[in-house]
Amino acid sequence: RPGADPLLWNPLADFEEGVYVDEREAFRVFSNIFAEIDLFENLDYRMNFGPSLQVYRRGLFQGSNSAARQGGNALVRKEHNRNFEYTFENILTYRLQKESHDLNVTGVYSIQEANYEETFVEAEDVPYETQIYHNLGTAETINDFGSDLSEWGIMSVMGRMNYEFLGKYMLTLTGRWDGSSRLAEGNKWGFFPSAAALWRISSEDFMSGDLFSDLRLRASYGVTGHTGIDPYQTRGSLSRSYYSFGGASGLGFRPGTLANPDLKWESSATANLGLDFGLWEGRVAGTFEVYQTHTSDLLLERQLPITSGFNSVFENVGETRNRGWELGVTFRNIPSGDFSWETNLNLFGNKEEILDLYGNKEDDVGNEWFIGEPLTVWYDYEKVGVWQLGEEDDASI
């Protein structure tokens, strides 16, 4: 009930019986089903199927004396949504071991799909003042109602070869093709290769002594893809629009967001050089690596002048680069026994910078993107002080 101040509502009103209820339930089932078959000698097949189902339900009742309604009409709302996702993988693996050679070849075909549905109704001025959010058809006023559907999928084909010689030299080659339904026709598919090599130096004959228990040098290069946009975002959207028609209010639709059928995969190419080491039978172990990542065709929301009729549009914009290094060391001060003690040290450095935006090496001040600076920056006026008495002439300039 209202208190002495008519602008304040008793916060305990919601705890009275029949005044307020907000019930939410979530039910989820997820599992992993697999099967393995030995097709031929050295050739195996594995199937993985991982479904996930989540059902969510919400019922809301706000009585006229609740803090939200404050003496107004009672409000009820009912929501249901369902989210179903699954991953289906088919994996063929061929293994061959002969003398000093070890070969492993893997082929993968996978599909990932998701389906999301939502329905809701909100009404007020119901003929009851109890904690009930059913039978919304008895309400005098339907405030809002709607339904939504969102579907997306990714299809992938991958091939990978691992080769090892004498247990000291290792090579991995990978190529994958990914297709995303989020992108427009002609841009759905992308190819992303990678390669990695490792040299186990500690296994060489010239590495004698008790100093190095493990020493490995590795190098890799690979390209990865990213589709960080919502489903249907390449097609744009419609928004409701009201206008005058014959002296009355009419309801229509207008473009809500700009369509961009040219959106494609954002890709990142990374080169990495690392050294793994172990000293004195593993009493000290660690890794040091340097890397560089070059990202192109970034999927970013670019701000537009409002005179265009739109606030922003998603585009593949520019290039960025990350360079850095990382050192991680573990000291096993007391390695075993009833009491053990380890000390971990981690140091790293990284520099991110924009290399280009629109092919002209110029800044985009409106979006706060600057060549040579990170994507996210603080950009504002520099505060130099406040004009004081006796500085009127300077201030007028």
C-alpha cells in the first residue's frame, strides 16, 4: 500500500499473498551418442551425435497492488521457448606404423544445426486478482504478443595428416571447408588450412647430460574463420511504422536495418614459434612462444550518418594485427611426498593495431577506429583546465 509519500510504494507489497508471482522453469536434456566400427585393417569409422534440448517457461502475474503496477490494472504474461541443437560427426581414421614411420590420416564430415522458437502473450485488466497467469483470453486488453523463429547451421569437411619419424620429427597438415547459413549466397563457404611442425631436440644424440629432460621446438601457421553475426543479418529486417491514412492511424512496415548480401567469413591467419623445455628431470618446466595474428574482413557494426536513414550496418571492415609473446615456467620446489610445492610464473605481452580500414590507410573518427591503434580505444576531448578570472580575453579566442 502507499505510504506517507505518494511517490513511494511499499516494497513489501509484493510479498502479500495473491499480489505478485514470477515463476520460471527450465528443462534441459543433452547427451552424447557414438559408435565405432573397424572397417578394415588400420581403418576405423566413428560416429558422434550430440543432441541438446532446452525448454523454458515463464509465468508472470503483477496484481494491482504490486510495486510494478502501483494501483493500476493487474498484468499477466506467459512465455514459452524451445531451443534444439545437435552436432553430427562422421570420422574416418587411417593409421599406419612401419619401422620408424608413424602416419595418421583423419577425414571428418560434420553438421551442426540449431532451432529456436519463442511465443509470448502479455495482457492486463484481468477479471481476477490471484496469482494466476493462465486463461489470458479473459483479459480486457492485450498489450503485446508475438512469436519468433531462428535457425542456423554449419557444415564442415576436414582432412588432417599427422606424420612422425623416429619419434623426433613431427608434421601436421590440415585443411577444412566450412559453410555457414548465416552468410549470403556466394559467400557461405570458406577454406581454412593449417600446418605445424615439431622437433624433439632432447631425443637427439648430441643432447647428452642431465640438464634437459625435455626440449622441443615447434612452429605452426594456420587460418581460422569466424561468422559472428546473427541469423538472417545479411538480409536486413523490417520495423513497424505508423502513418496517417485518411485521417486515421495506419500501420505499415519500413526497413529496420540495412541488408548486406556481401558479408563473408572473417579470417585470422596466425603464425606461432614456440620452445618447450624441461630441466633437471622436470624440476623446472616451461614454454616460450612468439606469435602474430593477422585478421582481415572483420565483421563489425559500422556507424552511419543518421541522414542515411540508418544508424549502422554490418560490414567486413579492414585488417588488424596482434603481435605478442608469452613465457610460462613451473618450478617444482618440492615435487613429491606428503607435502608438495609448485610455483608458476606467467609473463606475456601483446600489441593490437588496426592496419587498414577501407583501403586508404585513413582513420574513421566517427567509429573511433584509428590506424595503428587497437579496435577499442578511449577517444574524447582532452581536459586542459577551466578558465579562471582574468583570462576572459584568452577564453574568447
